[in-house]
Amino acid sequence: MIIKCEKCGKEYEIDSNEKLSDFECGCGGELSPKKTGDTPSKPLKTLNRPNMDEGLNKKDRNKKIGIAIACIIGFILVLIGGGMIFHNNSNNSGIAPGNTATSIPNSTYTGNGVTFVYPAGWKPISDLYSPSRWEYPNPFVAYYEPLENGNASYIETYFYIKKRDVGSLDEMLRIYRSNIASIGQTEVSEQNITINGMKAVELIKTWHAGGMQYRVMTVHIEAVPGSKYYRIGCVVPDSRYNQTLPQFKMVANSFKLI
């Protein structure tokens, strides 16, 4: 059977038992059967040779299907990998060093010699002498996530920052571990981290109050060795810990001296 490219005009000859749809012209033009009685305008290229004739290519459908499948599999793996990364970051209690970019709407606090960003819409806690579980000394700043009533009559999720009068990070941690053990709180995990170049330790603890279990992420920071030490405490009901953790990390990661 004689076939012709509608684009470049080249003509080819294929076996009668072969399908036109299995071939394509090298120029990419559409092939169609040559009308009976027409005289070939160009020498015919036969397929009955060891190699395919120049200009006429047999479509490798299996190869294309394989490539398509490989692309799909690759795309799925990328999605799965991205999901795993997101999942791990969302549930890992560790804090990445330095300021991390975030899409969480935020505001900036600057005062008491420090600066940090906190979730937009969170409100300052005006009474820094309570709750008593803050222990001594009282924080110099604290913010809470408003509930539906929008006021501080009942607070579940909040963070505070204290400046500690100690001589070393080890001393601050030793005192803290002793305090939480004495009031029945439980340490869950502890790891060394870095906050904007400052040595720090992240300690996770839990406790029960008012029939609810709370989970707390505390970050103990050695801002100036032997001189300035801070503790950031982030409190939330255990059931909402993973949901709120990115907001707490944003606060801790952005903490700097000014």
C-alpha cells in the first residue's frame, strides 16, 4: 500500500497487512493512503529492509506508554515524598535552626531586649502573675489564642517567655526538671537545638489539669553564655498539639536579642 505525507509530500510503501496508524512521517505530517491511479511524485521507500527507511518511522507505542507510565509514577513519588516531608515536619517536636519562612499570618513583638513573631490574632495576657503553674519568676510577656468568647476568662493555648537568672544552661535545665517533677508533670523528650545561632534545649512535657491533658514545648535558650538565659513555654491541650506546633515553632525560631 502506498501512503503519502500530507505535509511534506513524501510517499512510502508499506505492506498490506500493516496499519497506517502504526507509522509516522519524519517531518511529523499526517499520513494518508495514496489515491489509486496517482503517479508517485517521489521514489517510494520500502519497509522490507533490515532498517527502517529514512523519513518514515514506526510508532513505538510501547515505548511511549512506558515513558508515560514512568512519568506518572515519578509524579506520584514526588507527591508522596512531599507529603511525608510535610508530615514529618508537622509532627516532629524538633525546631529547625534560624528563622524559617512561614505562611502563618503573624505579628512582631519588640521589647524587653528581645524580638520575635507570634500568630496574628493572638492576644497578650495582661495578668503575668498567673497561672501559678508558671512558677517563679513570672514571664515578661505572654500571648494566648482567643477562644470563641474572645477574652482571657478561660485560656487553653498560650505561650510565655521568661528571663532566667542563672549562670549556665545546665543550671537552668536542672532547676526546671526538679520543678516539674515536684508538681507531678512528666518529661516526654529532650534534645539539643540551635535558635538563631544560640545554644538551646527543647524539652517536651505533659500534665493534667481540670480533667484535660496538656502538652508543653519548652525552649531553654542560652542567649549570652554565663549572662542571659530565656525560657519559652508553649502550652496547648494534648489533642491539638500537632495542629498548633507550627505556630509555637514560629515563635521560638524567630526569637532574637536586640
